[in-house]
Amino acid sequence: MLHWGYFENTRIDPGDISLNQFQAAQQRYAENLLEQIVNKKAPVLDVGCGMGGLAEMLMDHAIPVEVLTPNKNQISFISARHPELCSYRCKFEDFEAAKQYGTIINSESLQYVKLEDAFDKADRIVLPKARWIITDYFRTEDRPDNKGSHLLSDFKQKIDEHDWTIVLEKDITAHVLPTIAYVNLYIERFLLPLKHYAYEKLRYKQAWLFYLSERIRNSIDAKINKERRSVDPVLFVSQKRYMFFVLEKK
């Protein structure tokens, strides 16, 4: 599924995380979502479904589910693995529904949709008393150096404007931080030393190419630094909150 996972042990050292522990965190994350589905007869729409891991769990629990993603490769994989699963290749805001849903799930996908567009679409495709399950990270402040996700205050304002009720609001930042810390550790211990080794080898073996490729290397460095900032645990906690919301339509 490759979400950020949900670690019960929030104090685990990132260097001690095993593959089994990472998989268990992925499983627990998905179970948290499933536990919030109350209408198990009405169809569920998994928005930004990835490779279909969550949809598989829903099918295993005999819960009707349909998936949506704009990614061609993801749709191809899901269609080949589960030809019986109804899938839509489009953006959520462009989705034209032929039915209404009892549950919508946006797991780490709401950040890619403008809030007004997301709420407008959800309003039109849900049944009365439907639930909208959302897990994602939100910015706590509007700063020019902190973009890429929605402001938490803006999100809550849209909830009121569109007549949804908050059934569950939980800050699970501490439970996803081990994943962030693990990725950060990987970058520090493996990716950066590997990059340094490659640069030095190029400079020693092909000095002329090393200097000609300065702009490319600067671009690579800028991208790596940007990604490092996004998985810096201290910076993340100071600027964002990873939230678990369950909304219900009034």
C-alpha cells in the first residue's frame, strides 16, 4: 500500500525498523480506515487508490469498492490484477459519477485537489449521512517556504461551508513520524554518501565532464535538498500535522 504507515510504538528508533514492522504499520494504517466505514452495503470510492492495496482489503471484507486514479500505470496494474474491480482513470474533480457512494476515502490524496473542487465533487456523489474518510498532512501556517499541502484552517472552514460534520478528528503525526525518520535516515546514510561518491569519481575520472555538468548537478542537489526538507522530522513537526478525519454529511 505504501502509505506513511501507523506505528503503535511512536518511540521506535528508525534504525531499528524492520521490514516486518514497516509492513505491520502499513496494515494498521489501512485497518484504521476500514474501522470507520459504517455503511458496508453502499459502495466505497477509493480516491487516489495507488496500486489498489486498500481496495483489496475492502474486497476481502466483502465491502463493495470502486477505485479512482489519474495514473495510467496504476489503472493498468489494477485492471490486470482485479478485472472485476470498477476503476476510473481521471482526477477526482473531473469524475462524473453514475451513482452515489456511502463512503469516500482520500488517503494521502486530498492534498493534490483544490479544496473547493474536492468538496463540490464530494457533495454531489454521496448518499445522505455518507462518510468521507481523510488522512493527510496539513500545514499549520501559511508560509512561502512551506507549500505542498492544504492549510488546516482552510480545510476546517470548507467543512462548515459544505455542511459536513466532523465525526473523528485525530492528530496522528507521532504515529507516522517513524516512517519520516526512517526515510530521512536512508537519505543521510546511503543516498547522500552515494551521491558524493559519484560526484568525486566523475571529477577524478572525467574532470572535463564534471565541470560541464555543473548545472545538472546543481539541479540534482536542489531536488535532493527539497526532498530532504519534506522528510526532516523536526521540520515536519514544526510546520505540519498529519491528521485523520472522518466527516459525515449532514
